[in-house]
Amino acid sequence: MGTTTTTATPNPIISVHPHTRGDHQQLKREG
């Protein structure tokens, strides 16, 4: 779920949702 949303709009999501920043970082580390 989080992956799809982050992939759809990683930049805007981080700006709108600050707590998503951690999710995006984790995804980058895993990938």
C-alpha cells in the first residue's frame, strides 16, 4: 500500500505527509 502511494508521488507525498518520509527512506533502503 505505502509503496504504491510513494511511487505514485514521492515528492508531493513527503511534502504533504511528513510521517511518510520514514516510509520512503525505508523503501529506498530495501530496494
